[in-house]
Amino acid sequence: MRILGIDPGLQTTGFGVIDADGPRLAYVASGTIKTTGVATGDLPARIKILCDGLREVVARYQPQCAAVEIVFVNVNPQSTLLLGQARGAALATLVSGGLAVAEYTAVQMKKAVVGHGQARKEQVQAMVQRLLNLPGIPGKDAADALGLALMHAQARVSFEAMSRHTTLQRRQHAQFRGGRTY
């Protein structure tokens, strides 16, 4: 199964693609989509760059599913709103491309990848490098995206087992504590 992880951001959106075959995980690609070349106040142009970039990543790497980070509430409500708009654009692009999308918090991802939910970015980068046998440390946004893909690779096995043995619908909103699957 090919999994796409997305760490949404209005200025920089990280993406990471891995292949998961049972317990075997293989790195495929990672990088960032940057909107810094556009004026800060031109939100529609930034959203367009983000959507076009995600469409290109999906077309190039052909993932079967995606994992996206759930937005946390910042101290600054304006920053939270802008991040939410970038995240919403990413979700809409992925879903309109026919991908199943799971959502996880940053704490869930850090706990799954590093072992504790308060891990620093550098710790996530180092563990992603180690888990995927990368020759170098990935960038912060790409490492977070790869971490989300790794988290989903672990969690999807449980989700599939639950869907086989329960009457709950897998696509039911808020089915799993702290995470959502559509």
C-alpha cells in the first residue's frame, strides 16, 4: 500500500510518500510545496499553488490513501484560521482525487514515531531517518509528513481489523478517539 502523508501549512506544506507491505516500510519520496513566492495577502493564489502541488504529487506517486495532520489551535486565532484554510484545501484536493483520508494529531504522530507526544522536531527527523533507512535527515515539514504516513501504516492494520470484526462503519466521523477517518 502506498501512503501519502501531508503536513499542511499555508507557507510550506510537507509531503511524504512511503510503501507499506506488512511490517516492511520503504521510502518513496518527500518534499515541500512552498507558497512563499506569492504575496502574503493573496490567499487564493497561495491556495491554488497548494492544490496544484498536491495534485501533482498524487499524479506522480499514485498513493492509495493519505494521512493529514489535524490542526491545533494557536494562541493567534488568525494564524489558526489561515492554517485551517490550507488544511481544508489539502483535504478537498485529496478527497476529490479519490483518496481515502485519515487524520491524526501531531501528538499522536510523535507518540507513534518517537515514543512520546512532546517530542521535538529534531527527534521526529532523526526517527524518520532511522525508520526509513534514509541517507540524510529530511527537512522538518517533510519529516512530519513522513511521520504521518508511518503512523497511518501502523494504524491502518488496526483499523482494518476493527472493520472486519465490528458493525461500525470505517468512514464514520470521529469513530476513533482523537482521530478521524473519512
